[in-house]
Amino acid sequence: MKKVKNAFTLIELLAVIIILAIVALIATPIILDVVEDARISAGKSESQMILSGINNYCATEDIKYQMDNSYTKICISDVKEEK
């Protein structure tokens, strides 16, 4: 009569757990760097959108000032991005 092996041994399970732990230790810093880069990129993109909105607002205010001289001019000059 043949004996069928259906289960993993404890050593095999420990080996798999150790390999997964090593992979997790290697992958964690890489994933954290990607997340940090995404946050920085999102912050820069959001600040550029705000800057664009301010410039659009100032352009609209300039048009209103040109159409109606009694209108108070709010914006003095274009807002520019510093690098």
C-alpha cells in the first residue's frame, strides 16, 4: 500500500514564510519611495493649478478694469512660479 503525501512539512512552511519576509523587507522601502514621490508630485501639480487659477482671476479682473474704468483694479501683476 502506498502512502500519499498531502501536506507540507513544518520546514517547508517556515522556508516559505522566511522567503516572503525577505521579499517584504526588500519591497517596503521601494514602495514607500514611490508613495513619497507621488505625494511630492501631487503637491507640485496642485500648486501649479492654484497658480494658474490666480493668473486666470487676475486676467479676468484686468478685463473688467479695462471695460469699466470705475472698477477697482485688484491685481498688480502676474503671479509667477519660483524655482
